[in-house]
Amino acid sequence: MNFLDRMKSLFSLGSSSNVAVGIDIGTSSIKVVQVKREGGRAVLDTYGALTLGPYVEGGFLGAVTNLPPELLAKALKDVLKETNITTTNVVLGIPSLSCIIFIIQLPAVIDEASLATVVPNEAKKFIPVPLSDVSLDWYTIPRREDSSSSATGALTAAGGEQKISVLVVATLNETLVRYTQTLQKSGLPFDSLEIDVFSQIRSVIARELSPVLLMDIGASKTKLAVIEHGIVETFHLVNRGGQDMSLSVARSLELPFDRAELLKKETGILPSTDHPQIQEILTTHFTDIFSETNSILLAYEKRYNKSVSKIILSGGGALTRGLLEYAKGQFSAEVVLADPFAKMEAPVFLQGVLKTTGPEFSIAIGLALKKLQQ
């Protein structure tokens, strides 16, 4: 039996509850958010984050880690305790860095029962590892009569054959084992998981009429996902993230990594009289990321004959000082920061803080909201 067959589908909503916790275990930190339902509204209960670097001998804040389940469980229990999490009704995010996400076109005559055979056969063309090393999940994209996109809805091939589109996710089994073991060792249930990009869609994207690019600038990589009507049409990874920038600063200024990480956060890409090199270093990294992003946008526009109207910056890297204004000058589309806390009610005195920290918590919030939705 497939690993994913022993748990709820990654696309399912899972069981509902009046209190839920979203857990986002990233490469450099853990973020948790507890949300409760009051009068049909989502209300922020508590939230927090914990860096993982110190859990490695000689590790630093902001460093990318690959902790075993035992240490991840210890860190998870620590952050749950520090944030006064009160429920075990949790949803864990599975990193899309460990997944391959793609869309396949199949003849419309294929029924749902046949997909279990057809999808794995077609998926072999997209997956560079043996199928035995991954768990497959898929979702038939509903037909949209008004859609001309070749990635969504029902299509008509050149010969007149009707096609259906199926969104497929292949997740490494070793990743699923690692994260479910982490939950088990933390004393938490492991029946509710979700690929993190789908959590972000839930938390930061509203009812957009045009395609939107979600750019998640993480510690190890930058994730790019073009979303239309809630469907992932394009997914791409850029092999640059926050740690690369900190390492470049450390080498240039001959500083320890932790000091370089601190200076990076303090300075960002704003001019600095004390350390003018930092602006140049970070700008170079972001220019490379944005150049690759523009290539993805151009390819999308050519393939589907439509343009992305908005770019949403998410992840810890999105909070780099001066980045938003710089990004606005690099793209023709509107550029905004993710604001996932806008999807729920919170104390007024926290509004300013939540606005500035929101991009870091988009995955955790989307996971928590998953449990509250019917």
C-alpha cells in the first residue's frame, strides 16, 4: 500500500475543529500558528517561531539545517510550549522543495477509477527517480467554460479530442517518513498533511481574476508558483535563498556567519555608510532571482497567452529591508507583500507587527485555516 494511502489525501480538508494549529517546519526555522473559530470567523489565538540553527552543534541563527526527526521533535515541542499551544489538532506542512508538481493532459474519456493506473504511467515522464521512491497524489482540475488556458479545465486537442487536466504531486517517501516520525516523537497525530504551496494559496491569495505569481524567498531556495483560480499552473525552484546571501556577506566582510546574518537583516538592500558592500551583495543575489523569475513569467505568457497581473512576495526573504521597492522596479506586474494575517481577526495592538511578519507565516496560517474550513 502506498505511503499516502495510509493517511488522508494531501489535497483533502481533513477533519474540522474550532481550534487548529498549523506547523511549518522550514529549513532554518519552525513557525506555528493557532487559530480558533468564533461566530464563523477565524481568530488568531497565538503564534510563534523558533530558529533551528542552535539545535545543531556549532549551528547559527538563520543557517539551513537538516535535522533528524529526534531533534526536529525536540524543537517542535519547544516552540509549542513557548507559544502556549493548547490543542493537538494540527496540520503539518510538507515542503514543496521535496516535491515535483506538474500537470498532465489525459483523454476526457478516462474515468476516475482508471486514473490510478493511468496517472502513474504518465507521471514517469516527469519524475527523475523511481516511482517506488515517491508517493503520488493527484487532483482532476474542474472544467471552466471560460478558460482558454491549456493548463486548466477541459481542452480540445488539434484532432478534436477532448482532454482533462490533472494536477499531480510526487513527494519523496523519505520526506514523508521524516515528518511523520517527527510528529510521532512529538506526541502529535500525523493524519493531516499538506504540501506547503497549497497552504500559501489559501492564506495569501484572494479571488484574483488574473494569474498571480507567488514568490516564496526561503533560507535555502526561492519557490515560484503561478496560480490561476486557486490552481498551480507553473511551479519552479530557484537555487538561491537567504543563506546564500548571508554566506556572501560573511565572505566579503570576513565575518562569522551569525554576524553576517545580523548585518544582512539590519541593512538589507538599503544604502549603508558602515557596510556599503552589503547593498551590492544582496542586490546581486536578488537580481539573479528576479531575472530567473522574469524568464518563468515570459515562458508562461508565451505558453498560455496570458500575463501575470500580480506578484506576491512571501517567506522570510521577503522581509529584507528595501526589497519591496526594488522588486517593484524589476517587474511590470504589481508587487505586494503577502498579508496572511488579513484572513483572520486579531487584537488591534498587534496589527502593525502582524503586517510586517506576515510573509514568514503564510504557510503556517494556511495550514491552520485548512482545519477551520468546511
